[in-house]
Amino acid sequence: MILLTAREVRRIIHQLAKQVSYVFVLYGESTEEDRDIYTYVCEAVISTSLNILLCLITAFILGNLFEGFLFLSVFALIRRYTGGYHAPTHTQCIVVCNVMVAIAILILRRIEWLQTLAAYSLVSVVAMLGILSFAPVQDKNKTSGREYRQAQKSKSMWITLLVIALGLLGHFGLGGLLSATISVALMFVLLGILCGSYVAKAQGKTA
């Protein structure tokens, strides 16, 4: 039943993407030859949008919409440059992300120590060391040169430092819950990097 549901979700997203790409062709924004490319892009956009919407709904149901939004924003911003684990299907990606948001909110509720400055400092240092050591994680569907990887590592380091600095200001200005949310996001970014690195090595690629 789960596999059937996964196939149905994938089919619906693909069909919707094909219809959207057809509109581009119909109005002259694209050619028939490029329709497959537009379909692929539209499929990625639809899947990502659906994923974000469901994650926010999960956070809303759990009563922590702001924390869920902040967590997703920090996670997505840093992960854009660090890379990380990629689920093999749209459905699995959606499930993983929603479970991740739910776990993050439960962590924030259960572990009050994360709201302390000591916890924030410790997580920040560990996250920076992890990014320095393992990022960026190479996607199996993409190839990248040494210069590109170095540029991505530099961007991920600076962006993470900026996020940490903003979280530090937020800790003193708005309270420990904000910095704790960023801490949890950093932990999940690091977990994604480690899992992605392991999978990449298992596939014979350098992480």
C-alpha cells in the first residue's frame, strides 16, 4: 500500500508538471523540444513546494509554526551549499522532511538545555567543524570540479557563520528558543552531511 501511494504521488506530480510545461509551449515560452527540460524543472518546483507546505502544516499541527518555519529556513539555506543526503524519490523526501520537522520540534520541547548559550556555542562549533571537514557533499547525479567544490565550501562556511551570528544576537534579544531552533537546524544539517558523505563513499564517489 505504501509503494502504491508513493507511485501515485510521483505520477500526480509528474502529470501536473507535464501540464504546466505544456502551458509554456502553448504560449510560446518554450519549444516542444525543450518540454522535457521544463517538465523536469516544474516537477522539482512542485515537489519542493508541496514538501515545504506539508512541513509547515506539520509544524502548525504541533503548535510550533514559527519554530518550524525558522528551522526549515536555516536548514534549507545552509544545505543549499553543503549538500547532504538525498532521498531517492519525491515521496520519501516528503516523508523524511516532515519526520525531521516533527523530531526537531519535539527536541525543542524536551531538551531545555539547548536554549542555553553553552549549548548554542557547542553545537555551533561542532557544526562548523563538520562543514569544514565534510562539505560539500557531491550529488551522485552531478559532477563538479575542485574549484567549484572549494567555492561551495567557502560559501557554506560564511553563510553558517552569518546564521550563527544572527542566532547569537537573537539569543540575547529574543530569548533562547530562537537560538535553540537554529542549533537543532545545524544538527540536522550536519547529520545530512554525514549521511550524504557515507552514501557518496558507498557509491564510489569522493565526499
